[in-house]
Amino acid sequence: MRRQRTIDVLVIGGGPAGLAAAGRLATAGAGTVEVLEREGRAGGVPRHCHHRGFGRWGVTGPQYADRLVEAALGAGAAVRTGVSATGWAGALVVDTTGPHGLERITARAVVLATGARERPRAARLVPGTRPAGVYTTGELQQAVHLHHQRIGNRAVVVGAEPVSYAALAALRRAGVEVAALVTEETRPQVGRARAASARLGRRVPLLTGATVVELLGRGRLSGVRLRHADGRLGAIACDTVVFTGDFVPEQELARRGGVPLDSGTRGPAVDGAFRTASRGVFAVGNVLHAVEPARAAAREGAAAAVAVRRHLEGADWPASAGLPVEAVAPLRWVAPNRLVPGEPPVPGARFLLRTAETLVRPVLFVTQDGRCLHRARVPRRVLPNGALHLSGAWVGLVDAAGGGVRIGLG
């Protein structure tokens, strides 16, 4: 027998974005606000990131996660763990399963905050056998920090993004020698100081322009085969490999509910108020744009709460998906990626872009039908897969009868 309940706001995902949204909504008196988290504890990825630097407090990841949970609970939101949303039985009706059985929850608003995940070895189409010793960063951090498992003796980290260096730190914490970081890029995707600390201080070589093309070994990984940019093949002996980065949104639930996805981000398409094309369904955090730091995701959750509250109070829902907002190469994508002319983003929201190339103090141009709406210089260097942020000050200049909006470089 499936139990049925009705609430005001259902938040699916108990990471920083979902918890921040739930806490703000409960504080604002939005009615019954409930968070569903499929893992045994809420808090999201920060729970197993033991380094400092989270939030304004400069605390560790687990401390940051605990404070988000405490804030949501203290505001009056319910946080239910070990509960998974399995599908939709209607526009705002979600089926769930958990320790207490099956439920069907009807809400006035649903907030998708399901986060993102790293693509594993299989999704990257790396051939070879299926030996033990193959991880993503998330799997590694959970094994090290949550379960205190033995990892291995000698590892290769695939990637040179910030998360790759977090994987390096977790391996060293577990007493694992790191043979090398390997990346297809021509340089690391972190600042010079962090890259130099790993290469010189920790004596971990960085192999650029190299691709892992095969995993070696049967019962246990024995090495990885590499192809270098000039075509040379090589191999590194190791019993552990960690595939890092290459994040994709956890959009399966959105897709099952018929929520349109953006071709660039591969997450739900949303406007400046975090509304999807499905009435009453919002999306926020790294399900929109894998992957931003926890503090950025929490900031988005707080901004989305404003839009959800307006919806609950009877604000109009757009009749159409709005005008598309497109990023032009070398920019990869933009979020939000829909625009309701005449309606600015909610306070605290901003446009996020990601670049495929290194940019040095780039100038961003916003255009519509060849007409320049806005220009802004980014006063810093931006590395591949690095984030650029753009205010929505230009939104009021968009012609509702015109074509889509394009954001590119000057």
C-alpha cells in the first residue's frame, strides 16, 4: 500500500542547494517544507570533503554540511534521509521509497536539487578489463573519509582540475603513493601555486597531453596505458586509478518527469527564477550546471527560495519557456539558459558560464539579433572549465519579439 501525503514544498536532494532553499522557505513561512535525501545523511558532497575553506566559516566540509542541516531543521523544514524519489505520478506528484515503505507526495511546488556526479570509467569508454581499484573522486572520498577503507599502494589520478587535486589529497591521507596526474589538457586547470605545490612540494608529476586508453590487470588493477599527444604509447604501473572531473548533472528524475533539458549544460533548462518549463517545478544547484563549489550552490538555493515563495503566493507562471540564451564558443554553456523578457533574475541569481579554453581578461558581449545589449570585462584569467559570472543588468533591454540571446567574447 502506497501512503499518500500533501505538502507545500518538496525539495529533492539534501545537498547545499536543497538545504539552503528549504531553510529559507521554512523561515519565510512557506508552509510544510520537506527535503528528501537518498543517502543516510544529508549534506551532500561536503560531508566527505575534509579540507577547510567551506562557506564563510572556513570550516571543513563535514562541519559545513552539518551547519546547513541544522539551519534547515532549525527553520522548521523536515529533512528525511534514506528516501529516494523514484518517479512521477503527475505534474507535482512524486513517488518515493524509503525505510518506511512507498509514498506518493503531492506538493504545490517541487524543487529539483539532485546535484551532479562524475562520469565513471564506463561512461568515458576506457577499454580494458574490470579490475578492482577503479574509483571516481566521490567514491574515493567516501571510502577514505566515511568508511575508512584501505585503498591501495600506488595510484594514478586522471585529470588536473581542482577536484583532481582533492583526490590527490585524499589518496595521501590514505597513505597511497600517487604516481602521476594525467590530463588531456596542455596545462593544469588550477592556479600555478596549487599545481606547483603538488608537482614540487609533493613530488607528483603532471603528464599533460596524455590520455588513458586502457586499464591493465584482471583481479586487481596493475597499470594504465597512456597515449601521448604525439601518438606515443606508454604505461604506468599502479594498483589504483581515480577518474576525476567530467561532471554531469543528475537529471534522471527531471527527464522522467518530462522536464526539458538544455543541450549545453545537460541539466534542466531554467529561466532567471529557476523555473523549468513544467509549472511548479524548479531546479537549482549543480543539477543545472555541474559543478560549482558548495557555497555557490547554497547561494543559488537561497535565491531560488525567493522565486518559489512568489509562486506559492500566486505569481504568474510564464506561458512559454521564454527566449533561449546561448553561449558561443569557446564558451561551453550558460545557466540560466532561458529568459522571460522584462523579468529580471531573482535577487542573488546571476548567469554562469563555463569556458573550454584559457581566457585572459576576456570581454563578454551579450547580443540579440546582432544588437549589443551589454559588455563586461572579466578582470582575471579564466582556465579551461573555469567559471565566469555575468549579472542580469541587461535583461530589461531584451526585445520580447526578437530572437534568442547570445553570449560570446569580443
